[in-house]
Amino acid sequence: MTDVFISYKREERGRCVAIYNALIDLKLSVWFDAHIEPGTDFDREIEREVRRAKAVLVLWSELAADSDWIRAEARTGRQSERLVAARLDDCLPPLEFASVQAVDLFDRPDFQAGDGWRQIVARIGRLVGRAGLGDYVRCEQSADAEQWRGWIADNAGDPLLGKARERLAALAGTKVAGTTSPVADRPEITAAATDIAPDRLGHVAAFVRRHRLIALGAIGVALLVWAASAYWSGQPVRAPVDSEASARGEVPSGPPPAVVSDMTEAFVPKDLGSAVCNTGPYPIAFDSGMAAITPDSRGMLDMLGKVARDCGGGIEIAGPNDRMTAVVQNYLEARGVAPRNVTRRTSAATGSSVEITLR
């Protein structure tokens, strides 16, 4: 049985995908029409899913309010007291749903940082039998160690317990049992960290969490600048990194090396212009149930989507099944990648992940 069924207008797919990913991060099982397999009877599948979901989340908008489909799905949720309503713009929901409070999700750029999001998650949590979900979002928003301790004590059986302990450990500057931390194992860094007041740590953690996508975007832009600079200067884009020299604070001669993460290779253009896109493949990881893109991979997709938009190239998506490649395509389209520039194919060679190639 699915936890949440999302009812929305197709024109609002971008915002629906963002909400879907946020709910998946809360360890909820979520269904919306991107999960419909090719060749299936879509109206019967939708009817089956909306009837068996524990919560029906309706995303009202001017367009959605005029949809008979969405009205019918909302009616199904209300009749069984499973309806959760949100507004994506300053619209008036249909009159028959006027008595159902609709929480606004359009009053701030980062909807997950607002009180409206906490109210929606709290309502969903009560419907799916996880009463602490709303308080979990409150802890995420405030980044307060004492609140995290209280949540952990009150929600011993929640699937988010492990993540909550990691959040608390990060705020308190300690290690989670059974894990190792390279920072904690370095006395000089640990000692410096203990000089920071706990409330300052909370603010720093909250800032990093809310602005990590901006940081990833900045890394992507810097990466392209490095590559172009190296090309014009005739220097190789990559340079060996002497880790011992780096630890001593010595700066190597020559152009700085390209940034290489464990998720992808550096962007290495074959020549200028659209050829910047001729790179890949880049692995995009899904969660253990292969239902949603992991947070780290969403950051990578944001960066790859921006590069593809800037250079006007295409994106090839390869994955083990059509559903996973469709999730990635929907995510990219929600961030401005034109559908005509996206191709998808099924490939068993990708294992349990999806691979992106920039053309």
C-alpha cells in the first residue's frame, strides 16, 4: 500500500517532482502518474492507486481547480478522510473543498523551510501512522540539537531514526555509533570544532543544508571556467595532486587541477562550444527501493542540467528500466531541460543506477 498519492495538473509537473523528492527523503512511499508503465490502462491504475493510498495529496492551482480528474481524486480522498490539500498558486479551490484547509506552498522559494510544509508533512504523518514526521521537519528547519534529542527519544521505531542520529551527531560534533569520521579522527580539527558554540553549529548546519544546491551550481560553473582556461593556455585540464604537499600548504605550479568527485569525472571538453557536452557517462544513484533519486545525485543532476542548457546539447539517459529513466527525465525537465533534447534507453549494463551522457 502506497503512503501518499499525489494529484496534480501535468503543467505543474516540475513542482510536483520537487514535492515528490522531498517526501521520498522522509522515507515515504509516493505515487504519481510518472510511475505509470507504458502500455498500461492509465485510468484504472490511477483509480487503483488513489483508492489504496493512505494519504491523497492534492496540489491545487488555477489549472488543477478546472480539472475533473483532480476533483474526482480529491473527492475520493475527502470521502475517506485521507485528503491533504496544498496550493501552488493564489487560486481558489473548488467550492466543494472550501471546508478543507489548503496549505500554501508558493509563499517562499524554498518550500521545505516554511511552516506550511511542516503542516502538510504532519498531516501525512498522522495518516500513515508516523505521528512524529511533522516534528522531524521542525527539527530539520531549526537544526537544534536539543530538539533532535527529544525527537529521537519519542520516535524509536521511525525509519528516519538513523538519519536523525546523524543530524544530532553532526550538531553535537560527535560520531554516530558504528561509524568513523575522518574529522573526528584528526585531533587538531576536532579541538577547533569544540570551540564553536552549539547554537552557532546549528545555524551553520542549517545554512549549508539550505544552500547546498547553490554551492553545487557554483562548483559546476567554476569547473567549466577551469576547463576553458586550460584549453586556451594549452595546459592539460587535469594535473596530479600531491596530497602531502597540499597538507603542508604548498601550492603546486601550473593551472589548478579539475575537481573530481566520487560521483563523476571532471568536465573535459574536446573543443569549445557545444563539445563541452561530450562527456559522460555520469552515474545517478537511486535509493535502495529504486523509487527515488538520492539527494547527492539530485545535486549532480542539477549541475548536469545546467551545463546541458548552457551549451544547447542533448542528454542521453540509460537505465535498467523505463520507470527509472522516466524519473530522471522528469527531474531534468522540471529544471528547464527541453524534452526534445532528452533521449532514453534501457540498458542492463547500468546495474541499479541510471547513467547520464551529455552529447
